[in-house]
Amino acid sequence: MKLHKICLLCMLLLFSNLNSIFASSSAELYLSEPNIRVGLWTKQSSVYISGEAPFTLKNLDNSQVVGHYEANAKVFVTVKDDKVMVNDKIINLKALEISLQENNVDAGINVNKKKYRGKVTISNVNKGGLTVINTLPIEQYLYSIVPSEMPASWHIEAVKSQAVAARTFALNNMHKHEAEGYDVCATTHCQVYNGKTVEMDRSTKAVDDTNGLVMLYKGKPISAVFHSSAGGRTENCEDVWGTYLPYLRSVEDYDQGAPNYKWEKKMTPSEVQNKLQAAGYNIGTLQAIEVSPLNKDSKADDRSSTGRIKTMCFIGDKGSISLEGSKVRSILGLNSTLFDVSLIVPNEKKIDVQIGMYYKKDIDVNLPPYKEKGLLNDKENIRRITGRTGELVLFNGFGWGHGLGLSQWGAKAMAEKVPETDSLYFKEILRHYYQGIEIKKVY
């Protein structure tokens, strides 16, 4: 019996030690700064290469040097009939690496007239055209990301919050495009990456001042999504993506000074109908739009707790379609899903007035447009198309983006209220927009 208790105690101690080891290893994520592979272009028939310093081309299949080139020399890599050619010379390879011969931090590699740090790889692995990948240290990657996502001229604490968010987002999304042979792409699908040319001193300083700092939840980098402006309040993750994340909670936003805090967009019913049809939804002639009125305190099933549209219905003479708010936003090109819908019908600019028995006279009235209320028995969530000449669908909304995580304009407003001497306020900004997180240096 005693032996059984001793064995049980040993097992408990072992599991306890393993848990502590795993906990510490999850927090200490990296022994050193990692590199990141950025997919610049895919399916290219040709790529133009040059260098701001002498550079080398190497065949990665056998590590043999294809050629050494002087600074500013022009090299064209093309593919034809699945054969790769370097300046019209056929090279039997699947991947080609371009690197500078000198360790010059100020020099870059030019690819299609854009400058990049680190190394560049051109591959033809899938035989569907050339894929161009830029591999570089993640901090140098952020030198380009941060000013591409937020103006470097903004308050430094706001820019630092963007730097930490961008770093965290990158680490969380490592290997997102592994099937294509790289980690992240260079577009808004991941983060906007424009290479070395867009780097700014203030944003570079923000990256350096926060070097290695990452937002963690239970020891792992969070999904640090961000957007321009939330329209007064950010959103709960499950109301946008359908998945609950404890750190992406709805909080107050301070974006009232954002240029798109309030916005409106007008379309004709036929424009709405055509956009739906172009997206594959052929409902015929648009007859009505169904969605609950915008009320940020409402409990409507088709809106979130902040008022953002979860679902919206378009009714036509050939059928109807119910779409998620994010899909509607994408199809119609709207700034956010926090909007209301109304129909605007223009009044007559002139009316005929009978004068006596035989004469009429046009009189200018120029009455303003009015909102169509629909039929008397219509529910308040129905916007019925009247078909009157000049009728418009009016979208009145708030904010820009999905409304999750860091609001950039909100961060700007928060940062502008603190003393310039407070060099750690960026952490308060991040802890406001991402709940229950830990900010830690991971390399």
C-alpha cells in the first residue's frame, strides 16, 4: 500500500514538473529572432532583379553559384515551357536565391523595381509560373509593415502599439501560406508589406523600442487582428467569425475623431442587384431589403450586441438570399457592417398648377428627398423598393473595418491624452483592446 502511494506521488510530481516545463517553454517561444518568409508574387512569367550592392545568384538545388553581379546590374529571370532562364540562359533548377555579397544593412535587393531587405528566392516548384519569396528577420519585416498599416507621424505610443500588434499577428500567422511555400503574403489578407522603400524613422524607432515584445494568452501569441475604426465600440469575436476568443471582447472605442467614424453610401436598387448578381446571387429584380433598424442597444437576432449586422436578406422576384454581414460588406463595398439601410425617393422639382380653365404653369418647388416608409402593413425591418425614378438605397454607417481588436484611430486618441514622457503607455492601449493578455519579450 505504501509503495502504491509512493508511486502515485512520484507520478504527480513528474506531471507537475512536465507542466511547468511546458508552461515555461510556451512562454519562452524563441531562442533568437526568427526569420519570416513573405510571398511577394506568384504565377509570374518574368521577374526583374537588381541590387543596391554587389549580389549573387545561387542554385538552391545544388548550392552552386549561378553568377556574381555588380551593384545595379540588371537580371531577368523568366520561365517558359517549365524552363527557367536567367538573362536568356537556361538554368536547370527549381529555386534560385538572390543575396547581397556584402553585409550592408542600408542596401537592398530590387525585385520588380521594389526594394527589399534580406534574401529573395525565386522558385518554379509548382510549374505554374515563378513564385517570389522574401526571407528576412521579423523585426526588419516590421520596419515595412508598421508604416504601411499606420501613419508613422502619429503619436509614438500609438505607433508602438501597432508594432506590437503587427509582430504578434505575424508570429500567430506563421505558416499561414505553407502550402504555397511561404509564411505570410504581402497583402491585406495577412499584413500590407511594401518592402524597404516605405520605411520611416519614427515607425522604425517604434519597432526597435518594442523589440521582441509580443501579446500572449496562455503562453501563446494571440490573433492580434486590428482595424481602422470601430464606430464607438469594438466587437466580440464570435459575432464576426463565429468563434469565441477570450481576449477579443467588445470594449469602448475612442475613434470619434476618425474620418470614417460616420459614413454614408448611396446606390440605386439596380446597382445593388447587379453587385449581388456579380457575386453569384441571381435573385432577379430587387424588390425589398430586410434587416432590423440600427439600434446599438437592440436585441435583434440579425444584429450583434453592438449593432453590427450578422445577417441580412435581399428579396427579388426570382428568389431571396440571406447573407452574413461580412459578405454583404464585401459585395457592396461598404466600410463596415455597422450600418442602417433606408430608401430615399426624390420629390418632384416642379409641379403643374392649374390657372383658370385653360392654362397650367410649372412652379419650382425643389422639395428635399424623403425616406420611403413602405406599405402600412410592412414590418420595420422591411425596406421595400418602390421603383420610382431616382430612388436610392442609402447606407448610413459607422467605423471602418471588422471592428475586432486594436482600433487604430482609437489608439491614436488614447495616446494623444498621455504625457510625452510616458514611454510605456502603448501597453495600456493594447490591454484595453485585447483583454486579459500578457505582454512579454519572447526573443
